[in-house]
Amino acid sequence: MRTKWIAAAVALACVGSAQADTAAKTADDPRIAAILDSLGKVRTVESVAFSPDGKHLAWAVKTNGKPVVEVADADGRNAHRITASKGCSEISVAWAPDSRHLAFLSDCAGKAPGVEEGKQNDINVVDIAGKAAPQRLTHLTGYIDGLEWRPDGKALAFLYVPNATRRASATAAAKVQTGEVGVEGIEIQQVAMVEATGGAVTTLTPAGLHVYEFSFAPDSRRLAYVAAEPPGDNNWWVAKLYVQPAAPTAKPVTVVDTSTLTGPLKDLQMAVPRFSPDGSRIAFIGGLMSDQGSTGGDIWTVSSNGGAAPVDVTPGITTTPAWITWTGADELLVSEAAAGASRVSRYALSANGDASASTVFEVPMTIGDGRLSMSVSLTADANKAVFTASSYDKPFEVHVANLDGKAAPVSVTSFNAGLKPSWGKAESITWKNEGHDVQGWLLYPANYNPKKHYGMIVSIHGGPAAAVTPRWPGAGYGGAPLSALGYFVFMPNPRGSYGQGEAFVQANRKDFGYGDLRDVLAGVDSIEKTHPVDDKRLGLTGWSYGGFMTMFAVTQTHRFSAAVAGAGISNWQSYYGQNLIDQWMKPYFGASVYDDPGVYAKSSAINFIKEVRTPTLIVVGERDAETPAPQSFEFWHALRAQNVPTSLVVYPGEGHGFARDASRRDVLARALAWFDRYLPANGK
């Protein structure tokens, strides 16, 4: 479950004088303004790619508020822009196999009819060895993503939603639910293709399948993709793996349908399908995943012709693979979450179907090249990789790694060299609970003095199938700003999280809010034994699943003195009929709410509402399809009935992931003010 200024966030209710001046306080507090200003200065790198010959890098870096494409030598030197555009966004860099032509998306052409979010992106290609301006290949009217060269270099393929009204993602703001719901206005994402010299765009995949991601066979003749019948927002959790010829009107063959399997992959999710070098096999990530794009599981292989059950080649591993690519006939390069860190490993496949791993490098950072979760861009010989990386003390830069396992990645840019954190240092915390090895990250207060005692805010991540890894914060809500105001901030990865193996990910099935909350509280206990934390000044927050955990936790314990619940779920029974992504729930709860209402009631905060004493701020997007606003209304209404201090703020036009900078900044400002009132960092 997981941009411009809006006129105002709609404050729907406040209880008592304690909440009445919250909005004014956020505007007047100079500390908050300073934090927001510093967070807005970072130059993010939207995407980065290595040329196949290893001689050049390309990236799209935020410049004067917009990402623009630059090309540099392999060591990051001699970086220069390849366009002269002004005020446009340039994203999604992709090198052709010839290492000379670079494709990217640009919105310089203007706004497409009907598209709500930003201007229309089109494919552009530039010859970096020539002097000609980039050539615009397409004239699209819709949403485009996943740009990729066909291996033969003669065409580019991409995910395309013609005449789209929104980004193709469940986290985007939902369409207004009017007309015949579930029938009218369905938007379908397909794989489309255009020749490298331009021309008409052709659609490759059937109109009746919504495609989430795809890849070509090495010979360019076939396509593998994960797809489901529409609506696309809801059905990714029941998607199948298909293979078809890479041509229009070709018929797909179902290679894996997890609903028909027996064993550990039954009814679970698949992502990142990749053909082996000879095209005979497909490797993919399979496991329990709560959100498309937040990928994690075991590595599976299957015949590309179908007809056989997939094989788990990594059973029992204690990491979580997120991205894979073949680097040899029986070798995979894998990016994986490893107990709160990012690791890149080589997995050698044996004849008996098992895989053995050797670590290439591991960093306490968040890595990626802008395509998929933890993806990296390789040279053709797979000897080097490039990606962006950041941590709590190092802002975003482009990093290059030699993949011989002999040296750590090195930064080759200095986009953010002048930025220093205004928050405290980060420390990895590990503890044991109920037989589980658990890990989390602790941010110290800014200007930490070991002789003082501090309040601590526990921030629980969304998902639940996700993980906290160190990264430089954006200009929105998160742990770093809370640390900057003088709090310890604890960000645990309890059971249900990535990073400790698939069994750990599945350990909270049919148990939301119980075992994972015990893991969190055990982590708090562990920290209090070794750090100067005042147990009387504990706060709690989270977004999405973390919002649920916040709502549920305050019904189970009085240990927290203040809480901020973002996009939470208060009643799993009513939620089942309100949200637009109910397919994700059966793998976690074991049945629909109509077949087993008790398992949903067990984890519903609303059923324990009379136990709440904690002042709670609640925030949500008006058009959130993943955790609809009525869930926040229900919790707020119940807290008011119990005379618990509360405030509900609904953000107009926003979905599950807020698109507008102003909305994200406003949430941060309100949350900081809320904690400062009920959980003063210095005991005021």
C-alpha cells in the first residue's frame, strides 16, 4: 500500500484549543521554515545510465527546478547538456546498443489534451557524436513510462496509456468515481513501439491486458511481461507472466499463473521478468508483495515456453532480492535488501536448480538508476555499474562500481557537495524478538548531547512489504526533519519488511498490528537501554501501512504521547469495500472479508477505539485509492467521540502519494507542530 501550491489544505476538524492554532503555528515557526528550505535545495538525479561500451554516462539531474539530460565521460568528467531547452523536463535516459544514440523523454512539446498531471512526454533521440539537435520520434497523447531500446537497436518500446487522464499507478490520485463505476473510463497500459528513425507508434500487447513491466529476449523476437485484465490499479496482485512474439497482433502464452500453482508461490506476485542469454529461461522475482514497484521475494526461473512449474532457486535466503539481470548463461546479478542496507551480489545457478551468492558490494545507502526498485545500469560486459545513491549523511550523487568485488562504489559527481545534514547521525540498530532478527535505523537528535534525555518518535514504513534504507530526505514528511527538531527518530523494519528473507516478509500474514507491533516495541525497549531516550516522551507516526500501524498502536498501548497518522486504515472491514485495490488483501488475510470477517475485525483499530488516549493528527489525500479518505474520517470521528485531541486534514486532489510539493511541505509543517506541542523535544 504505499507540482504547485494548492490554495489550502482543507482542515476539516479540530478538537479543543490545543488544535485551533496549529495551522498558524506552522507558518510562524522559523525552525520549520529553515528545515523546509534546506530540504528543497537538494539536486536529485531522476535517472542514470552507462553506455554499453563503458565510455560514457548519461543522467537527468534537477537543474533550476527541472530535470535535464547531461552526458559525461565514464568517470563523471566533462559533463555537458545535450539540449538547449528551457523550462522543460527531460527524464528516463536510455542508451542504444551502439553507445552512440541516447533516448530520453521530454515534455517540451507541451500539454496533451486530457492529461491532468504535467505536460506530455515524447521520445527524443540524440546522436552524442554529432552536432544535430535531438530528434523527436513521437507525438503522443497519453501516459508513457518504461522506455527501453529493443536489443537490436532498431526500435524503442515503452509502456503507454493512450489518452490517459492520470499516471498509471495505484498511488496516483484516483479518477472521480462517477458514471458506471468499474466499467466506464477504464485506462489500459500496453507495450508500444516506435522505430528508431521515427514513424507510427504500434501496439504490441493485447488490448485486454494491462501491462506493468516488460523485457525483450536477447534476439529481439520475443517479449516477456507481467500483465492482468483491467482495471490495472487493482489487478497487479493477480497478474500473470506472459511471453509473446514482439509483433503487433501476436498472441501471448501464459508462462506462470500463480493461482494455479501449488507450493510457496501460489497466489503471490511476480516482477522483473528477464530472459536468459539463450532465451530458453526466464528469471523473475516472486513473493508476497504489498505494492507494485516495491519489489521483493525469492528468485525463480521457468522455461520461456511455459508448460512447467517455476523453480525457486533461492529458498531460505535471508536477504530480499529486488532486481535481477542475467550476466552469463548461469549467472545473475542481483540487487537486494540486506537488513537495512543495499547489497549487489552475483548468484551462480547450479545444475540442480539452486543458486549460490557472492557479495559484490554492500552499502548503507539507497541505490537505483531510476527504472525499477534497486535497478542499476550495466556496461555490455557487465564489468561496471552506475546508479544514484544517497544516505542520511550523503545526498544524491551518481556512483560507479567495478563489479569485481574488490572495491566499494565511488561517487563521480558533486551535485550536492555543499549540502550538510541538519539532522543527527544515523545508526543501524539490531535486536531479537520472538525468534526473529530485527533491524531498524535510529537518527540521533540534531546537536546531540549525551548528557541530556530526549523524546523519540517511532516512524513505521508503509507496505508492509518494504524496508527503510538510508537515503537523503526529500522536501516532505519523514524522519530527518523530526531529528532536526531535536528528537531521536526510530525507523524499524519489523516482521513483514524486506531485508531478512521471504519467511520474515510473510510473518505478519493474518496478524496485522500484533507481531509487528511487538517487534517495534521491543526495538524501543532495546534503544532505551543504551540511549538517553525519555520513555515519557515517545511519539508515533507512519504513512499507508505505517498509518494503519499508528492508528492501531494507539488502541493497544498508552506508551505514545502523540501520534500522526498519514493515509491510514482504521477499519479493515469497511476498507475492503471502499478501496480500489482489494486484490492485495487476500494473500495477507487468507480470505475475503465476506468469507472471514473475523480476521479483518481482529486488526481493525475502530474495534478498540475506547482504549485511545493519544492525541492524534490525521492526514490523507482527497482522492486516495489505496487508503481512501473515509478511513481517516472514521478514525477522526471516533476519536472526537472519545474526547481525544485530534485533527483531520484532507488534501484536495491528492492521491496516496502526494504529487504537489506544497501538500508534502504542509503535511511536514503540521506534523512537526503537532509533535512540538504534545511531545516537546526538550521537555518544554
